[in-house]
Amino acid sequence: AGQIGLSGTVAAALSFIIMSVLGIWMNQGEYQNLLDYFIVAITVLAVAVPEGLPLAVTLALAFSSNKMMSDQNLVKHLESCETMGCATTICTDKTGTLTTNEMAVRSIFMEGFDFSCKDPSESLGNFVLNSLQRPSAEVLQLVANLISINTMNETSLNFHETDGGGKSIASRSGNPTECALLQLVHELGFDYEIIRNNTRGRSGVGELGQYLSEGKQFGFSSSRKMMSWAVPLPDGGYRLYAKGAPEIILSLCSAEGDQADKETIREMINVYARRGMRTLVLAYRDFPAKSSIADLSESGLTFVALAGIEDPLRPEVPSAIEQCYRAGIDVRMVTGDAPNTAVSIAYQAGILRKEHFIVDNSSFENGVEMVAANLRPNVLMEGKQFREKVYKTSSDDEKQFDQAAFDKIWPHLRVLARSSPDDKLTLAHGLNQSTLFENKAQVRHLLEEFGISIFPDRQVIAMTGDGT
């Protein structure tokens, strides 16, 4: 705008000088015409600024989008550059945004033993195979079959030959979680492609390809939080392989199992989650020989293993979040992970701080774990609990969004775990529509009682991750 004003001033001055020279000196005009020349010059200046501003704004936004592109931010609409500069709240997902998205299975619980590899230079597969409590060959084969068969074709590992004649992973493509599982299969000494291609009802190549329709896939979705694949057995019947969120798969496991074993599994889930790991349960079920595809169901499963998948935090994240807080921008995590996993990553990232926990400073010095149970009310919520609180049922049995109930929650909310894309939409909509800042008494109470500052205007929300 300053450059436009300067250019307009120069153009107006030149116009006045040229008209004066031509009208007075060369054409012998009257000096009274100087007033007309001055008015024309002022008109040029007045027109130059508003006519040039749209172009200047467009150019500025274009330069901003190019700068953001160099920072790996794709801008589809130029005006969003200006909107992003006004953001007051960032709702970020975890995987791939706060973390590196380079997942690896670093812990696995099977046959009653916890195999956790703490040496970063050693693979988990090698650690398991050299362990004194090495699992039986049957269980290892079952784990390899379960993972190899119950993963998508789009997920694959690319290998290159090593000097010793072996194969080493060169690159990975597809779903990062499934890539981590397939890498574990490779570390255990199995070839997932051979297992897939030699399994009737799963293979899509060679002679077995014609029997692909005999298998059945139960696809993954954010609401189901699990995936299954059923294949026919050589002696008749079917075997269904399942993997998914621990609370979902364990609820589908057979009640005939020892309840103490389930409690042990749940304890291990909490142990892995406290380490910031994403947890997956692997299970299966055999159906008798007379069963058909129509008889298959994801129930009565048998537990096989619990996998703990590590996804390291990006090193630049804590400082970036600290800069956001200093700039007055709130940062909230919205993830589909389990509560303890989300809390661990949020604390490492700096989204959760000591004041968000009930424990005192001496407890921190004694090494108290940063877990969901120690958080203050409404700092962490699961998607289901969040929906129950912010929606009310009308007389027509229709669920309606309750802004008043939402306004009681969002100032405290820092982590939304086990959430769905709809929960993200609800959160963004509620924040944008909130007029809590107009309630001066409540704003003062939040500041004095909890140290929470409310932005004195409508919220502008930036949302990242799946479903946005």
C-alpha cells in the first residue's frame, strides 16, 4: 500500500507538471487553469490507491503462498493466507503432524511375555528371536500370517539385496501402521508376499488368484477401529484374522478365556500407552468345516498378541508449540489414539503442562507418570464422552448441539482422544460459534481460578489431520 501511494503521488506530480508545461508555457494558457490541472492530479492520486490495492493484496497473498509452499504448506485459496494469520486456536492431530510418521513396532506382548526392545540399534524381531522366552514357532507363524494376510495390498515394503545375500528394507509405502507391522514380519524372518501369494482367498496372483472371491474382507473405518480378513482353511471352514484398537478387539474376544489374562493384557496396554506407543491387538477365530461366508462374524475371537508401535515426536514440535503459546494461540490435540498414548505425546510436545495435572510439584520431582487419570477435569476427553456432553436430545429424539454445555468444556479441553472426523467438525464449529468472551464475569473467573485466558473475540480455528 505504501508503494502504491508513492507511485500514485509520483504519477500525480508528473501529471500536474506536464499539464502545466503544455498548458501555460507552450500553449500560452491562462494561469487560472492551474487549478484545473491540480484537481486532475489529485484525481489521479485518488484513483491510483483504491485501484491498485486489490492488485497489491493479490500479489502479497501470492508471495505468502509461495513462502508457505517452501515450508511444505499447500495453499489452495489465496485468502486463506490472511485467515491463517488470524488463527487463535490450532486443533492438531498427532500422527504425521506432531510425530514423524515413521512408525516401528518396538514392543509386543504374546504368550504371556512382554518383549520390549530398548536398544535403538536392535530390531524388535531380532530381540524376540534371541530372547530366553522366545515364543513358539507356531505362535510366530500365526503372527506372521495374521499380519501378512490382514493388511492392504497398497501397503508394501521395498527391498534391496545386501552383501550377505539377504534382503534389507529400502523404502516403505502405504499405511504407516501396517508398514510397521510388515516390517516386524520381515524382522521375524518371514516374507509377507510369499504368505499372501500362497494363501487361498487372499492371493490375487497365479493359480490361487481364481479363488480370491472365497476370502472376505471386513474393511477398516474410523467408527469400527478394526479390520478383519477371512480365508478358507485347507481342511474346510474359515479362519478370520483381526487387528484393531485394543478396547474393540478385546470386547470381541471369547468370554471363555481366563479373566486374569484379560486384566494382564489391559495392564500391558496401559504400560505401552504411557510410553507414548500406539497399541494394536491381533486376534483370530476358526470357523467349523460346514461354515459359509455368510456365517462369518467378528466375534468370539482368540487373543494372539498386543503390539506397541512407536512414532517419535518431531524434534521441532515443542519449540513451535511454545511459540504458539507465547503468541496467544491455543493448541489442542485431536487424535484417534488411546487416552494415555495421547497424554504422553501431548506432554512431550508441551500441549499439556504441569498445571493441567492434579499432582503437585513434589510429585513431578518423584517421577509421577503423566497419565490420563492424573489430569484435571475436562482437560482430556474421549470422543464418546465429548459427544454425550455437547449434544442434547430434543423432544423429537433428535440430537442438537448444546453451545452452553460446550462453552463450559472448551476452555479446559486440551486433548480429545479416540475422536472421529465428526468430533473434529463439532469442535471447530463450537469454537467458532462461541461467544464466551462476552461473558466478562466468566472470563475473569477462568483467568483467576485456572489461569486460562480467553481471546476477546470470535475464535478463528486451524484444523489439521484426517477428516479436515
